[in-house]
Amino acid sequence: MLVAIDGPAGAGKSTVARALAARLGFSYLDSGAMYRCVALLADRAPAGSPAQLARAALIELPAREPDGAQRVLLDGQDVSAAIRTPEISADASRLAADGDVREALVVKQRELLARGDWVAEGRDIGTVVAPHAQLKVFLTASPRERARRRARDLGAEPAEVLAEQAVRDERDATRAHSPLRRAPDAIELDTTGLREEEVVARIAALARAAGAPLGRAGANV
């Protein structure tokens, strides 16, 4: 089974998707981490084109650590921390608008999702990467709430994050390749004012209704 979770930055996709995957016993795919890997490669080897780097990169998402953390391996090296800097995040957002980079990473994402049960999150999972997903959820929240969450995670000023977020939202929504939008059959869930546990419980219930094995999702919903 595949649960696709899309939405703008700060909507809670990563946090919710990780917790949901743990609850369901599914694997977790953070598609944004893959774009961050390409951004890191481009930063380290600016001579190669981003698309070439994306196609050649070996990106692995091994099983979660005992504490629930998701490691990211790039060409055999653990880059979990290196890809989370503000600079790499900004570069990854720009690379996400590159059609050739997206094409290369969509191929890798589909290869991963072809086997097993997954919770995959990003901005085009339900529309481009896996339009066949059994459950599609579009997470959103008010702009101020999203900025508050990201500012908390980054240790930045909310006003500064809000301004940067507006630029990113516009870029994501208007890019030529795979713009951010809700799939017609996706269930929209506004997370403003909701606790993580509430959001996870709601989606877990939806997953159970969509066919997730009761032995995985049922006991905790």
C-alpha cells in the first residue's frame, strides 16, 4: 500500500509522515531529502550539471534508527545532517524547479515505491510520482502557522521565515514542472491548531479505511 502526503513547506508533512509510517509499519520516503542530496552534490561538485548529478547519485534511505530518525545515505556516506542546512534547503528548493532534475529523481522514487508498503511525502507524490496511490492526503496550514513551525525548527525569526516562505510558495505553485497542487482525489487536511498525534490518528484511520492491514494501523487509531 502507498500513502501519498503532499503539501507546502511547514504543513507538517515530514513529521506526520515519519510518525504515520512508524504507526503503520510502513517504510518512509522523504522525497525532499533526495533533492537536498542533489543540492549537496552540486555544492560540492559545481562542474557537473544538476541533472547529471541526480542521475548518477546513489541515494539510499535505510530503515529507521531505534529512535525513529531517518538516515540518508548519499553514495554510501551519511549526509543526514549535511543536507539540512538552510543553504542546502534553499538550493534544493531552486533545483526542484529544474525539470531534468525532477525527471531523474522521479525515476528513483518510483523504483523505491514499487516494492513494499510506503508513506511518501513531498509536493508531487500524489500528482506525478505515484498518482496510483491508494490514499492521497494534502496537508496544509495557515501561512503564519507554517512559518512559526519552520522558525521553531530552524531557530530563525518567524517574520523572516514568513517572507521567505511566501517566495517559496510562489515558486512551488508556478514552476513549469510538477507545480504544487492538490490531486483531485486527495483529501485536504488543515493542520492549523492540531497536534501531531491528532493528524497522524486521522490519516491512520483513513489508511485503514483505504485498506491498510488492521494488524498495523488498527490497534492505535
